[in-house]
Amino acid sequence: MIKKILLCILLFSFEIYFSQSEDFKSIITVSTFSPFRDQRYNVGYLNRLNEKWWIGTELAYGKNGITPPGPSSFDGKSRIFEIRPEVFYSVAPQSRLRHFVSAEFFYLNHTGKDVSGKYYDVNDIYFSFDSADYKRIKYGLNINYSILLHKESSWFGFMPKIGLGIRQRKISYTNIANQIGIDEPIDGLPFDYTLNREGSNFGFNFNVDMKIIFKF
């Protein structure tokens, strides 16, 4: 049984390797930025509908202990789930260097259990706390531009992506223990403290990524 499974995997690998670019209809993407910048792993799939239109989606998941450490407003157990369905339009489908414009909808759910740290409440007062439950909901729409960088005969390549959109974000803290008012931070960049600010906020959303792609 194991030999049959290994043989199937090997045959599938050869099929991907020897596929020509004009024949590929599917792309798997892996984000290189997301694990280090966003503390979650992001994998996507694109499918070509016709010469100009593609559809796809990305799924991301992160949990403390499985992603690389990064800047955080608190310590404790956390989990992040995100989904990003997307519609792509190929600007130059006959070109060797493919350009895409896409509309991307996204939804993110970030929860923390028994976390500790510092935060701004809804009255913009800065506190430290020993324990709390944290929740962040974020959703919105991006308009993206991406380029497919690959060789014609290769199954491997890169896909830089940049976009701008709008988002709605809501952050809440519950079951707070030992909350103490403290002085506001004076060092660090302004966006260092946006993910620990309680309340609902509407604003712009920026999207920058470099993806590794696998064509088949």
C-alpha cells in the first residue's frame, strides 16, 4: 500500500515538473511574508476559468508555538484564522510576464485566551493587565496588482503582490484581571499599538506580499 502511495506521489511530481506553462490551469501559492510579519501561515489556490479570468482563495492559520515569534501586544495563548476569496483578471494573457488585477475579500478571526499585556480602552486610556480574553475581527476588500514571475518550462516561480483597500476592525477585551492605568508608550512606530486598541475602527488596508508559486 505504501509503495502504491509513493508511486502516485512520484507520478504526480513528474506531471507537475514536465508541464508547460501554456498548459497550466492551476497555481498553489505560499506566502513568504505572512509567518514572520503576521504570525500565521498562508496557502492559496488559483484556478484559470478562461484566457482572462481566474478565481482563487487563500487560507491562513496561526497559533502560538507553531509560527515564528514576532511583535505582539500581549503574551498568552492565541489563534488566528483568515480566509481570502479572490477574483483575478489577466491584463496581458498572451504575455510571458503575466499581470493580474484582482478583487480580494477577506475575513480574519483572532482570539486570545488568558493573555497578559497592555492596551488602550475605548476611552483611549492606556492600561496594563495580568489576564484577559482578547478578540479581533477584521473584514474588508482589497484591490490588488500582482505579477507572475516564472520560466515557460518551469513549475516553480514567484508572485509579488501589492494592494490597497478598506477594512472594518473590532477589538474587544473581556474577563480582565488586575487592570492598572499606566503611562502611554513613547517609543516605537505608530502602528505598533494598533492591534491592542479596543473598539471598532474603519480605515484603509494595505496588502504587500511575496508568494512562492507551484504551477500544474
